[in-house]
Amino acid sequence: MAKKASKGGMKIVPLGDRVVLRREAAETTTAGGIVLPDSAASKPQRGEVISVGDGHMTGEGKRLPLTVKPGDKVIFSSYGGDEIKVGDEELLLMRESDILAVY
């Protein structure tokens, strides 16, 4: 069964091979101490898995579980996923194949 993410009473249940991530906060200062405005700060490609779908479907109709689980810290493709808003929180919904590494 899929693991659910909830925030303020709303539950997100990703389907199939999709996962819901919370993106890490963007850096607001440079190494030299310069404060960056929101428009100049790049969005990090790291985040934490919040919920996962129930897995990949094989050609034989079997379901294979995903390799990531809620709580995993991951690095993902910069163009992977769709931003969704749940309550006042911005989350990412993406396929597991857009995740590049777990750390």
C-alpha cells in the first residue's frame, strides 16, 4: 500500500512509481556572506521523500516496490517533477526514475 503524506488534513497518495518530496530550503547567502534575493537563489536539487506510491508494474502484471522510502534524503534531476501546493507548503511530485541518488 502507498505511504501517505498529510499536511493540515489533506493527504497526498502518489500513484504507481511516483513519490512526493519536500525540497530543501534554498541558500540565502553566498560563501562570502552576500545575501541573495529570492529571484537570484537557485532551487536546490535535494529533498526528503514524504510519501511513495505502491510501485512499478511489470509486463507480467506484478508490482515491484520502489527503492526509496519516506524519510530518505535524495538528489533529483533539476527538471524532474511537478510542483504542487498542499496547504501552505510547496511539494514536488515526480517519478522515482527522476531521483538520481540517496544520501
